[in-house]
Amino acid sequence: MAKATPKSKRNRLPKKSAVESVEKIGYDLVKTRPAKGKLATVRDYAKVTWEPWTREKGMAAGELIPSNERLLEFGVPCRMAYAVMLRTRAELIESHGKVDHSQVDEMVACFADTSEMLKGLVLMLDTAYLRVLASAAAFHAKGGKFPGVSAA
């Protein structure tokens, strides 16, 4: 005979992780390829090593890169790109007869520069994500317990 499950534990879904609730936009900077071989395990993550970054010369204690000012600068080209995305093909084609091409060149260069900077930020965020997962896996491998996380 099966053991009865207490009423409080029946029909209770596990608490969703904040990471699981992040909605993906479906765009990968590097095309997703089918996995080859076995998937990484917690043990594999626990073995990941790295060297910490060093601060750039002249930085004050607590100063971070990118600065708030630099992050705000990304907003202008992103809003310009959004405005471009709202135009039809015909509208964009027609606009080339009315605008100063040196300004178009500046705008496109601004798009490219911002794109490269944002790719760098994405790389940093993805790497930080991996480092936190790897350090948590190593903590777990050493027998560490995570406060507030049930062992269900």
C-alpha cells in the first residue's frame, strides 16, 4: 500500500526560480547548435575555474564599468534603432532622398558601436551567470547547504 501524502504537500507546485521566469526573446548572438555528447552536470559546473578581472588603473574603490553615464548613452542609439524598425521598407527607401548621407553614416556607425558595446555587455553577463552557477555547484559539492532552499 502506498504511503499517504500529507494534504499540505499534495498539488503543490515547486517554487519557480527567478531564473526560470526570465522570458527569452529567441535571439542568440551565436546560433544555437544541437548539443554533442552529454549535458554538463552539477559536478562539471563545480570544476569550472577562472581568474578574476582586475580593475582598470585610476578607478576609485567601488567604481564600476560601465558607468551609469555610459549606460545612459546606449539609450539614444537604441531609441533611434527602434524608430527605424517602425518604418516600412518604402519609407526608409524614400528617406534616403531627403537626408544628409553624412548623418546616415554617423547613425549607422553609432548603431555598430552600440551593438559591439552591448555584445560585450552580453558576454560579461553570460560569463557572470556561468561563474555564479559554477561557484554554487562547487559550494554544493563541498557539502554546503543553501539557506531557504528545501531539499525536496
